[in-house]
Amino acid sequence: MLRPRWRKVLADLWLNKTRTILVVLSVAVGVFAVGAIMISQGVLSEDMTRSYLSINPANAMIMTAEAFDDNLVKAVRDMREVGEAEGRSNVTMRLQVGPEEWRNIDVIAISNYKDMRINKVRPQSGDWPPPLRQLLIERSALGLANAKEGDVVRIKTPSGKIRQMRVAGVTHDLSRMPAMFDGSIYGYVTFDTMAWLGESRNYNEMYFTVAENYFDKEHISEVAKKVQRKIERSGRAVFFTMVYQPGEHPLQQTINTMLLLLGVLGGLSLVLSGFLIVNTISAILAQQVRQIGIMKAIGARSDQIMGMYMAMVLSFGLLALLVAAPLGALGARLFCQFMAGLFNFDLSSFSAPPKVVAVQFAVSMITPVLAALYPVIKGSQITAYQAMSDYGLGQAQFGASWVDRLVEQIRGLSRPVLLSLRNTFRRKGRLALTLLTLTLGGAIFISVFTVQASLLLTLDDLLNVWKYDVWVMLNKPYRMTELQEQAMAVPGVVDAIGVYFVAARRVRPDDTESGQLFMFAAPEGSGLVQPVISQGRFLLPEDENAIVITSNFLKDEPDIQLGDEITLKIAGKKTKWRLVGVSQWLAPFAYVNYSYLARLTAEMGRVSSVCIVTEQHDADTQARVAQLVERHFDQLGLNVSAVVKIAEERAEVEATFNIIVVLLLIMAVLMAVVGGLGLMGTMSINVLERTREIGVMRAIGASDRAVIQVFVVEGLIIGLLSWLIGTLLALPLSKVLSDAVGIAFWQSPLSYTFSPGGAVIWLAVVVVVAAAASVIPARNASRVTVREALAYE
């Protein structure tokens, strides 16, 4: 048979169900977040890595300007440092996705679909390998392609020919970025089909792995340089070299960063739930102070009383674990399935590791104990005399502090509102903890909206560098004046400027070479590019070999200083340039004047792309003008190879940003739930403590509505105070969070802007939460009879 003090613990848990449920739910939210994120982190990291390694991903890829054959592939494969090598062909074409709408498609030819050794592409459905004059489409791009298996689609080749091709099946290529992240469509064909499309039967991409030190990126880079030199010695210019992060999916770091941010917010929600524990245990001890006195009077020791209340706290934690553990596993499963679909990989298995359950158990036990430790120790140390003499409404009376005296000066409000205002500041310690919970929840909620606004501002800043709306690329250089004149002849075009785009690499003093640097050359004084300059200046019309380079490239070349002369290799030829400015950009870009670069490359007066400014700058206008320009160029025999629309690029990047914001918002909502539970717990405790006060109000004629109003207004006052403080706290907190997101994803802080809209939304949320958290306890209070209220102890 249970001893009396343990029966009391069970009775306290059972008879105060609302209080028990609120505390259990608040702890469960934090335990749920910790469990769901830990499980997701393990499953996503392991499954993505396992899936990625199963395709034997290439360590590096080299794209050449001229095609090569199997002899060069064999020569590279025979290198001592190379483990495996494979050639492929990748040609950008155009796919019709609507009546007058075309999108870029990378058509990839693989020599042997049944014996791929690097970057293995796997069949998903349909024919395998692709039949002659048919293609397979990567599964993540089906939506962009607006096609499904069995459809017949139209492909426009670089030479301008239109081919009808059947979609023979669907593939899964884990080595490619998911279509939603880069807006690319990938199609797979045989080399016979590639020849039918009018392209070479040879390769233009070399993929290879290293023979040893597979996970050493520095070693891989050294091997890549040797392979590059071998290709160049064969008489072929290298367009660019890409060294991949060894053994890691290109988006692995993105997932890890997302999970880290969610983990931090999940930990904060756990901390906030601890404040509710402190409030609840403090209130229970204050409410049961006479019971403690009686127990001490009949011989109970302080350690026994402390053990009794700690048992109650552990019960809260155990109940929270029973709720949170299965929900955490379910939430993690749904989250992992969502992320796997988003990042285009398959979950091979799903399970909650025992270590995660152990962490959840520890968290659910330790967090409540730590939160309740101080009030329990303090309450259990009270003497029998102090406990028995503490009678009535308790020691927390209104009017003793300067805050109380300030509140007393308020006039012109109704008596119930004045009573609510004074009751708000009656238990200042409890008020502080409740405000802290709601304030932090609100500050993070507002900060998430500020992160979204800052992301969009950063995107605007980046896109504002380019002062055009549509970029049309052609399959070969044409006379600049011809392209500009023909583009200007299209309705809706207000300006057209021919530009030159070429890849280069820096040759360092020790004769090693850097990664790829993409050089953008516009006519002098065109104003087509207006980057944000962080050091030095931008180009002047009279500049010749002056160059402006982005900070992204200079991070890997730290020895370069403003004013230095640097050597760049362009199409195999070394050239000298003087660094006059550094700009902000997320990619390795360089800006130079057209005339000087065109003379160096013997392309004076010729360009292979044209940038167009439209009458209106919205997405519909850009799409319409792009269609008209492409049709007009086709009629003239000017073969368009790709079209980039700024509004479309913005929408794709914004979709990626929104994923980050949604995930952060989910955690912010969880924290808002904890804050709401905390407020509801506080109001429930206030109702219990003031039961006799309610009886007095009812005895002197107060209506049910007046009683409800007192508590609802009190909750609204607390909610509005938390909103005001939370908004002020969100100013620095949102800056920290915005910087963290920017550095985590782009190694640079975001362009910060505070979101007033987020503050307004949180105001509406906190008013609703405060009203809802107060109404239930207030209605319970209004139903208490006068006799029950006055008899309450």
C-alpha cells in the first residue's frame, strides 16, 4: 500500500488535471523537438550519404571546349593517381514546355547505361536504356518539363532544328542538383540519339575518382590539376574544372545547417518549458504552504517533503516523455520524407535509434528537475510556524513596490479593468517568468519573419547588380550590332546590349592554377552591371586591363590585394590584369570592359549573348518578350541555346528561401505554443489562488461576465506586455539570426531589414493566444458557487 505522501502526489496530479496537462504538454513540446530533430539528423545524414556513395560519385569533373574520345578517357584512367574515369557528353538544348514556352534542358549522352562506374544513373520507370531517338527525364524535373512518361516532346537543338522525342522513361540521378534548386531539366540519351540531334558522338565532360585518399579534397584538387594538364597537352582547352566535396552530397551541408538551426530553436523551446515548471511548482508550493506546515508539525522532514514534490516533477517529465517520444518519431518520419522528396533521394530505412530515446528520457527527466529544484528546496525548508502563519491570500500583496504605486495612479478605467491591471503585477516573479516565455517565443517568431524579409532583400540586392530582364544566349558568336538591332526590333524591348562571357583561371606565382573564374564583359559605359563595391572602384570606360573580382573568388586567393597585377589563363592563353575593385557576389565572377577582352580573344565586335531590358519588369512581360525574341531569332537563323529570365531566377531562389523560412516558422510556432501553454498555466494558477477572492466578488453581486472579464483582461495585459518587450528584443535577436542564416548558407551576412509585418502578425497571434489562454480558466472561475469559493482552502 502506498504511503500517504505518495498518495498525495497522485492526488495532486489527478485532481488538478488541467494543470497537469499544461505542464506535461509544455515539456512534451521541447522533448518532441529534440527527439524529432535528432532522429531526422541521423536518418537524413546517414541515408543521404549512403545513397550518394552508392552511385560512386565522381571526385571531380572537367568540361572541355573541344570534344574528346575514348583514347583520352583511357589515358586518364591509366594515370596512377586516378581510380576510375568516364566520359560523357552534355549539350544544352531547348525543351518546349508550353504553347510558346521553352526551357533549357541538359541532354546527357552516356556510352553504356548497363555498366556505369561513376555517377551512376538509375532507372526509375519505363525503358532502360533509352531507345533510339527517345529520352529519359530525371524524376525531379518532370514538373518543370511539363511532361510524363510516354509523352512526345519537342526539342530544339543548338543548330535550331526541332525534333520530336518520346519520353521513354524516368531516371534518378543523385549526382545532379534537384530541379527545384537550379531550375534545370536533365534528359538522358544514347550517343546514336545525340548524333541524330546533330551533335558529336564524342565527349565534352570527364568524370573521375582518385585512386587513394578518396576523402582528402586537397589531394583530389592536386590530381584534378594533373588530369587537367593531360587534357590540355592533348590540344584541348579546358572550359572549367569542378572538384566536389568528397563523399558528400552537394546539398548535405544545407541539410546539416537547417537541422542545426532547428536544433537550436528546439533547445530554446525546452528552456521555455522549464519556466512553466518553475511557475507551476512555485504556485503549488504557495498554495499548499499550510499543508507543508501540517506535515512538518506531525514530523515530516524537509528531505521527505522535497522528495515528494520532486516525485511530482518527475511524473510530469515521464508523462511528457510518453507523449513526446512517439510523436517525435512520427514527426521525424514525416519531416525526413519531406526532405528526401525535396532533395531528391530515397529513404532506405527509418528507425528511432536507442540513443535518441535515451536522450529524450534524460531531457524529460532532467529539465523539469533542474527547473523545479530551487522552488522545491526553498519551499521544503519553510518551518512549521512560518507555514501555519501564512494564511489567506498569501504574502504576495499588491501595493508594496514602486511598480504597484505607479499602477495605482492610473485613473479613468472601470473597476474590473483596474482590478485586472493590479492583479497582473500581484505575483511579480510569476509574471516575469510568464513574460519571459511569451517574450522569447514572440521575439523568435518576429525574427523568423525578419529573416524572410532579409533573405528577400538580399536577393533583391544580388539581382539589382544586373540591370536587364532577359539574357539570351546563342550557340555561337554573332556580330554585336546585328544582335542588338534584331532584339530592338521585337515589341516590348526598350534596350539590348551584347555581352561577352568567358571562363578563366588564375595562374598563381608558383604556376598552380585557381578554380574557375567567370568573366563578364559588357560594352564600356553601358551601365548593364552595377555591383556593390566593397573595396576600390568599378570599371571606367577608359580602363583596359582593369578587372573587378567578387569576394567569393578572393576568399580562395587570399594573397591578392587591391592594385595587384594578376595572371589569368583564358582559352589556354595567359593574360595580365590589374585588380581595381572587389564586389559582393555569391559566385566567382569578374567584370571587365568588353573592348580589351574581345581584342585578347580575337572576337572584336562579336558576342554570343544579348541582355535585354523590357518595357515592364514583371514576370509575365519578361516571359512574353523572351518568347517573341526567341521566335524572331529562330526566324533569322540565329540559334538560341538558352534564355534566362530574371523574374524566373528570382522565383526559383525565393522558393529555396521559403523552405528555410517554413522550417524556422515551424519551430517558432512550437515556441509560441509553449508560450501560450505558459500563459494558460499562469492564468489557471491565478484562478486557483484567487478562488476565495472570486467568492467575495460573487457575494457582493459580481456577474459571471464581470468575473470572466477580470481574468481575460489580465491575460491580454500580459500578452500585450510580452508583445511590446518581444518586439524590442526581436530587433537585436533578428539581426543575430539573419547573420547566422546568411553565414551558414552563403558565408556572408544577409542584408538586414526588420519586418514590421512580422510584429503585426505576432500581435494578432498573441492577442488570440492570450484571450484563449484566459477564457477557459475564467469560465471555470465564473462557475464556482459562492459557498464553494468561500470554503476553499
